[in-house]
Amino acid sequence: MNIPIPELVKSAFAARKKAYAPYSKYLVGASILTKDDRIYSGVNIENASYGASNCAERTAIFKAVSEGNTKLKAVAVVGGAEDNEITGFAYPCGVCRQVMREFCVNPEEFIIIVAKSEEEYRTFTLNEILPASFGPEKLM
Ligand code: THU
């Protein structure tokens, strides 16, 4: 499958500038690629009532789904503390992994890219980071 990794990572970095994270000060940007090769980006959006916060990955996915794009192929994630350069990889949380499971075309082919820069990144399939998963086909 042809995933435009540099474009997705660049888009996640651009999105990250709009992260709303006044409490953790940990800014995250995510960009997803739909089955028909559209890109949607999102950021983490925190809340004074902390539990109402939303991760960047889910923001991006919910933007796509709310516009009718429910089949997804890949996501790129970049995250790091507000005042520092990005030095580590930001791995998707468990809830976001499950949301990816809902909307991926195929968990064995859905690609997660965690990046420090356009040159330094790691890739995983959803099946690798969410093995033995529960998905919509069980209920449909
Ligand atoms: N966060 C994300 O947006 N995505 C991740 O992959 C990891 C964590 C956010 C949630 C919260 O706003 C902040 O990072 C610190 O946990």
C-alpha cells in the first residue's frame, strides 16, 4: 500500500501548532489518511475538567468520520512538551487504538507512524500495537 509518509508527518507537525493543551503542556498533532487518500489532521484538546479532554488522533479521526470518511489507512502522530524540541515518539493511547480499529480498512494493513521528524520515524501495523482486538465485524 502506498502511504505518503513525509506528507502525513509534515501535516501532523503543522497541526500540532494548534494543540490546545494548557494543562499538560504536551502538544500532539495527528494526521490520518483515508481510503481515498484524503488527509485530515487533529490536535489534542484538553479541558479544565480533565476527563473531557480528547487526543489528537481521535480529533483527526472524528473530523474524517463526521465528513463521511469512515475507511482509514494510516495515521501519523507527533507529540512533545510545549517548550522543547520533539525528542521522543508519541504512541497512541489505548482508547485511540480502539477507535482506529473501528475505522481501519484492515488492522493488518493500517499503518501507525510515530515521528520525531520527517526523517526519523517508526511504523507499526494496528495489529502489532493492538493484537487480539475486538472490532465491528463481531456485531455486524
Ligand atoms: N495525547 C494525545 O493527544 N495523543 C497521544 O498519542 C498521547 C497523549 C494527549 C492527551 C493529553 O492532552 C496530553 O497528550 C497528555 O497526555
